[in-house]
Amino acid sequence: MELLNTAVWLAYLQARQAIAHDYSQEEATAVLTLAADFYADANHLYDTLQQRLATRSGSAA
């Protein structure tokens, strides 16, 4: 899995912006179809950054 696939993260952003002022069922459904992938990608990014931080902290000691 690529850590920062710009196109994917921009798709998440565009989906979020689409429902900022449009609460239609169509827009909500479109965003919900991305929600599980967003959650997985966000957790992967967080875990990777945490590991990098721990590695740097461990090597600095």
C-alpha cells in the first residue's frame, strides 16, 4: 500500500467537500462508499507515522 497516494486523498477531500453544504442522500451515499477505505488509509498513515516517530526516538536515545 502506497503511503500517500495523492489521487486517493484528494478523492476523500472532494467527497468531504461535496457534503459540506449538500446533505442529499446521493451525496451521503457517495461519501459512505469511501468511508471504510478512508478509515483504513488514515489508520495506516497514523500507524506508519507512529512507527517512524518511535524509530527516531529510539535511535536518538
